[in-house]
Amino acid sequence: MNVPTVCPFCGCGCGLILEVEQNRVCAAFPQRSHPVSRGTLCIKGWNSHEFIHHPQRLTHPLIKKNGVFKQASWSQAIAFAAQGLQRVQERYGAHALGVVGSVKSTNEEQYLLARFSRSVLQTANLDTAMRLHASPTVRGLLPHWGYGAAGAAMTDLESAKAILIVGANPKAQSANLGSFILQAAKRGSRVLLIDSREQDHSRFYGQQIRPRPNTYLLILQAMLQTIISNGWQRPAAALSSGWKEKLAAYSAERAAAAAGVTAQEIRSLTESFATAETAVIVYGDGITQHADGLACVHALWNLAVITGNLDKAGCGLLPLMNSNNMQGSIDMGMATELLPGHAFLTDRSAADHFSRIWNCSLPEEPGKTLPEMVRQAGTSLRALYVVGENLAASMAAAPALARLDFLVVQDLFLTETAQAAHVVLPACSFAEKEGTVTNLERRVQRIRKAIAPLGESKPDAEIITLLANKLGSAWPDRDALSWFGEMQNAHPAYGQLDVESVSHPGGAVWPVVRNGSRYAYAPIEAPTAPGDEPDAEFPFLLTMGPGRLHRMTGTLIQHSFTLEREEPFGLLEVNPEDAKALKCRSGSAVRIKTRQGEWVGQAAVTRAVLAGTLHLSVFDREGKALALLGTLMDPRTKIPLKVCAARLEMA
Amino acid sequence: MPIIEKWLISKTHLFERLESLSREQTVIAPVRQSDGEVSFQPIRSADEITLEYVNELHPPKRFLQPVFEPLFTFNLGGARPQLTAAPPPSPQILFGVRSCDVQGFRHMDGFFSGAFKDDLYWQRRNQTTVISMACLQPADTCFCICCNGGPYLSDGFDLQLTDLGELFLAEVGSSKGAAIVQTCDRQSAGDKEERHRQALMQACDEKMIPTAYLAKAVIAITNQRVDEKLWEEMGLECFSCGGCTHVCPCCTCFEVLDHRETEKTGLRFRCWDSCQYAGFTREASGHNPRAQSKERVKRRFYHKLSFAYIQADGHPGCVGCGRCITVCQAFGLLDMAAVVKRIRREGQMVAE
């Protein structure tokens, strides 16, 4: 039996066919008629069936007694979880409870979890790993564009005359998006890359400039300044008063000096971008996880507005989403500052609407974000309900989790986070449930149940409903897809879709209200001090980011034998010049020290990183690499930064 | 060349036979799926069969070498290890397989023979009856005429069918094929039908754009005359997704792994693998003889096109099914037809 569904890994949302024999998913292969995958898949998609039947899948609820997990029935486990949460709520209040959702859960499940957090637990502390990747996108785009989402589709890359990529490696991070871009480059479109690291496809692109990390904002402001001083702005793009004067401080020369590039490189890249008839701007973690991420998103927005690259075919911003349903987390309001349908919690009319339909009161101000929940664990936060997120890996949170009074974890595997739990609820994989997911271009697609749930595992929606009802609600026990209707009521754009349209290969893209390019500019902001600058003791600038395979916390990858084998350990990329000074070769054991921690591993000597910088792929399950970073975060969006000063030694 | 028996069998009659055979063994045939694609699937009724299809993306080699294949379960808890073999394969009929895939089976037969004869493969193979379908509808990616992969074959099948409208022209290639024909109402086929078939094949030939002239690429690869810069460029373009090897009817590589249920018990199985993955050749020390993508891309084409392999296998490692053209994430850059063309046009070092 062949079951069409959607790949559970990155944000591309490729169409997959699962081949099922005797209730076992034996293979995954691409869907030819799918608009994103077009008959192709990346290594993850081709091997996406492997983790489903992994023998370490959780098949029974577990309750910890005297430090040891004991198998329990569902009714025992749900009662235990409900009592634990209730006890904390009674003793410390609802603000001591937190909920962390999964960016891999379906839209319906994320909607339910947001509703559960707000109306059943009545806590303002809810978040997902969206915080760690896309929060500057939401905060930066929502007030100006109306949506914390992409304005371009992947097919716009086919018609765009120019593609500007900033702080992203599409080939490695979202392979099918990278495939669209490679084709565009080979066809002769202007593909322009701003990234400190060289990429496999760099040489096929029109131009790359390689600024030092943390200087991207200066480059982007210099691009704006160059556009204005050359009169390349579109007629419709009226400038705000005082703009010219404000931008005068951001010359190409200033950016060039700070970034270690030439002013001519900046000008020529700007000309290629601004004089193209249409352009798509692709950006990723290299923007959002570095200093001034929100200011950079504002600058990219301004670049799109001033060149008129919005609301037309072949135009728009295309932020990379790292997970198959990270967009769904935003859409469903699974974040402390958001409500479903791209409204901020502080938007009182939206808040009134949801307090009416959810029958609860909503706070006026956001509660704790994911990093704040972790930091305040054991003090103002006493209990957590974690759905499918390995905080021990994504936030180096193992010590924080140990400080909690009560921890409920719902997952496919006994992750490091689950091991710290008081009760573990076994969840189903994407192959065992129905629902919808939304890709990085707002494409809502159906995932389908291919096999019965493994053991006693249950879909997230069912578990959340059980828990809600144990805590006194009376939610109907219905199958996940029938929540689609309620979810649609909550989200105006989803309201225009129906189950049938999202069930076709490629589903349906949720529509946006177009504004005819008459958009307000975002503020022009000055760079801030990143806070952890290189000095004599820590002379390098270390950046961290995902490897080709190890995205997010790697729970699925590490239970897929082919994928786990492909990148068995993290490598530290060192420039040959720095390697020579240190007498280090590829494969040498090296030690990184930062002001916060230490990491030992293997070096890979490569010109892909600039001299004076290091790059480490983050994927160790204990979060040791992340501990190097300490607690630096963007003050406005609370996104932890993946850049710091470091010292490199031979181990 | 053996004289092949040729018969005429009515379509409806053969379909009825397949339906009744499906009570005794697994009959796998092309079936249209909910998303419009056609896929080879086990059938219970002749109504499920469609004859309107081009190559399925997921090749029928999976019925001889499953993507996931249990070998045995083990229990190391007792005094001696206890092994229990997986249930043996059962008889199956593959109906409607295209000529290119049948040529692929021949390649697999070679790989699973030799010094290490693979029992499990041969148990399955010997119980498989291949009813192939001469190709009248090449996809726009097909180039079997460049690789001796079709559109029709003179051997390698148990029964080869040619669609003549109401009737099939059935050519018997083995006793298994003969056994099926013998239970059908049939007439002897004559020169008229043979001429009809020839005309159909000629028409099919002409629909194909022969983009993959292998000869020059074979010479260049065999004599190490492909410019290193071309391999390097292709290595950088390659996404290392492994798709080309997964869909190739001639690719047979597999990995053997254990799923431990407990510390002492578990399942040993094998599954498809790909030489395009870095993990495929990485050694226990961490050293990898083909660490870079360019080395893996090069390896793939050496295996498929160098003379040493062609001589050992008896044919190139390509049957012209064109699936690698569809699945390649570097669209149009790294499939067999593209690489052969690039070697021919841009990648040959000029002899000094």
C-alpha cells in the first residue's frame, strides 16, 4: 500500500510516498506530481521511514518511582501528570507552569496545545523551538507585513530575476529550496549570497560577499544607502522623512571596513540586486541567530519595500523554517506573545476573541519564552509540560530540568529530556496520525495515517485532550483532522482552505491579503555591541549552526541508521591560515574554550570559514557544544545567539 | 539464440488468469494510486490493473531486493546463540514490468551470484515469474535504446507481452512462462503479428531522444581522460541524496544492521544503501576513502561505465530507464544522460 504524506524533516514540505506492508513502513520515496519535491527528495526524505519502527520507540507510558521508570497504564499516567501539574498550580499559581510544544506536531495539535496552555492550565508561558530560529522573523515581519511568514513561494525562485541569500545555506539546510536556487543560477538568474562561509554552490552563484559574522546589519544598511544614493528605488517606494540623513551614517566604506570586505563588492552586489526587475530574498539562521537579528530582518524588509519586491510573482521574502511545521507554530499561536492567526497577545481585539471562544481570560502581557522558562526553572517556573522537544539538547537544559518540581514529557523516544521527566507519555510519529502541516512557503498539506500507532502510543492531539479532560475540561474525543474546523475558525487565512484542498499533492497555500506594495518601512537601527567580542584571550569568533543532517535536536536523525551514520560527529571548521599557526590538520583533536565552556572534538581545515573565525555544527545530544555559548540572547525577541568569542587549542 | 514460442492471448483472458493466480501466489501489477501515479502493487482483482503507465519511479527491483528485508531474529540469552530465520519468500508474479527493469534484474542476478551466491536473493528470484511488457510508451526521460535496455527484449523474461489492442503477443522465455501460457486459450502468432510488433517497436524507438550516447563516455572514463575539474564541479553540485542509486535498476548495494529489542535479542536485517552517502565507505577508524562528494560521483560513473566493469558484468550499469533524470535534485546536471553529455562535450581532456 502506498500512502502519500509529507516529509517530517525540514521546512520544505516535500511530498513523500510511504510504502506500507503488514503495518510496517518499509520505504519512503518521492511524489512525482508534488510542486516542491517534483519527484526528488534529499537524503533525509529518502530515509524518513527509518526512525518510525526503531526499537527504542516508546510504546508505553512511564512513571518514575524512586528514580526508576515503571511502565504504567494510560489512565494512571494521565492522572499522575494531571495531579502533578495541579499540585504546582495550587501551590505556586498558574504562572509557575510552562508548556513547550513541538515544531513537528501538526497544526491541529499545536492549536490544541496553545488552547490547552491558555485555557486549561491558564498559563502565559508557552513556546516552541520556533523561538530559537524564527522569532525575529515573526517580530520583524508581522507588524509591517501583517504576517510572520514568507511572502514568496518556492516557485517564485523560478521567475525571480535575482535571488539574494543572506545568512543561509539552502543546499545544506533546505535541500529542495537549494535545488530551485541551483537551477536558477544555472539558468543565469543573478544569485547573490551574503554569508561569511563559503558553500558548495557558491561558485555557481553570481556573487558572494563574505562579511565577518555579526556585521551583516552594516552590510544591509549600506545596501539601502547605496540604493538611495544611486536612485535605484522604485517610484512607488516613497522614502520616509529623515531617512536619507539616517542612512548617511551607513556608507559602504564603513560596512566594508567592519566586515572585512571591499566597498566595491557591496556596491556591485547591491546594483545586481536593486536593478533586477524582480527579486526574492532568502534568509536563515545566519541572520536570526546572530547579533542584531531583528534589526537585520527589518533591514531586509526595507530592502524588499524600497525595490518594490513584494506582492508580485518572482518577489518577496522567504525566511527558512527549520522544521516541517515551524510555520504552524507561528500560525497557531504556540508562543507566549502570539495568538492563532498572526495576532500579538497585546492586540486586545484578538485577545477578546480568543478569551470568548476558549472561555478563559487572557493575560495582557506575554509570559516566559523558552529560554526564560529554562533559566527560571526551579525558581519562578516549577513545572513543565514538554511535547516533542529535547530541551537538554536544544537549550543545554539538563541542569535546569533537574531543578523542576514536576516534568511531563511527551515524545517518540526517551530523549535526555524525557529521562529527566516524572512521567513520560509515548507519542505517535507522523506515519501514525492524521493532520496538516504548513511548510516554509505557507503550503498547508495533509499528513496521513499509514500504520496503526506503535504499541500504546497515541497522537499528540489525543494525549492533549486526555490531559485537558482530566484537568476538568470537557473536550470532545474526536480524531485529529476534525479539529481542522475549529482551527480554521481561529485563523482567518486557514478559514479559506478546506480538508479536500489540502489533501491534494502539494496541498494549498494559505492566502495573504495583498497590499499593492504600499508598505511602511521598518525602523533603521544601529548595530548593538554583540556582548562577547574577541580579545587577546579569546581571539576567535565562533559561530554555530546546523550541519547538513543534524537539524534541531537530532532526535529523529539519531534513530535513523543511515542518517546517523552520515554525520556521526560534529566537526570544527578552521581556516587553513589559523590551522597552520596552530599546527593543526583535518582530523586533529582540538579544544575550544569560551568564556562559558569547553568542547573537545575534531578539526576540519577548510577555506569555507574566514581566518579568525570558527564554525561548529551543533548536534550533540547533551548540548555540550551549546554550553559554549552561555546565555547571550537578543533582548527583544529572546532568541539565544549562536556567536561568541573563543580560543582554540590542540587537545 | 533459442527459438521463442509466440502466441496470441486475449487480454481479458490473461487478466482473468492473473486474477485466479492471485489466489495462489502474490501477483504484482501496475495499479493507479489515489494521487494519480501508477505503482506496482499486489492485486486481488484484474480490475485494479492499468496498462496506461510509464516507468514507476520506485523501481520493481524492490520485489527482488526489498528496501527492508529481515534476515533472522537472534537471542543471545541462552548457552548458545539462537537464530531464527525470517519467513522464506513466497512465489510471486511480476506483471507488466518494463523491458528496462527486466534488464536490471539480469544485472542483479549477476551481482547476487559469483563467489558469494546470495541464497535469500535466489530463493526470491527463483520463485518469481516475470511477465514483462514491451514498451510502447516511452517517457520523455527514456533512453533504453542507448543501453540495450529495450524497448523489447529477446531474453531475460519468463513471458514477454506486446500490447496489440484486444490481444497480447506473448513470447515465452522460460518454462515458468510456458506454464502460464499453457493454461490460457491461445493461438499461434504468425508473421503478421510479428510485423505488427516490429512496427510498434519502430514507432517507440523513434519517440525516444537518444541523448545518452554512452560510447564516448565509456572511452573517456576507461582511459581516465575525464577532466578532474568536471568531477569536482559535479561533486559540488551533487546533493548526495542517494536518489539516483535508489531508483537505478542496476544498483544493488545494501547495508546489514541489527535492531536490538533488548540487550540480548533483536532482528538482523538488510536495507538499501547508497554509494553516494559518505557513511557508505567510512571506515571504523574514521578514515573515508571517498570522503568528498566528487569522489563518490566519480565512483558511481566508474562503476556504471568503465570498461573493466562492463567486461565483468557483460553490459554497462545502466538500462536507460531515465529515472535518475527525474529524481536528481540537481535537475538535469548529474543523471546518466547529463553526465554522459557533459563528459562528451566539456569534460574531456584534450590529448597533448
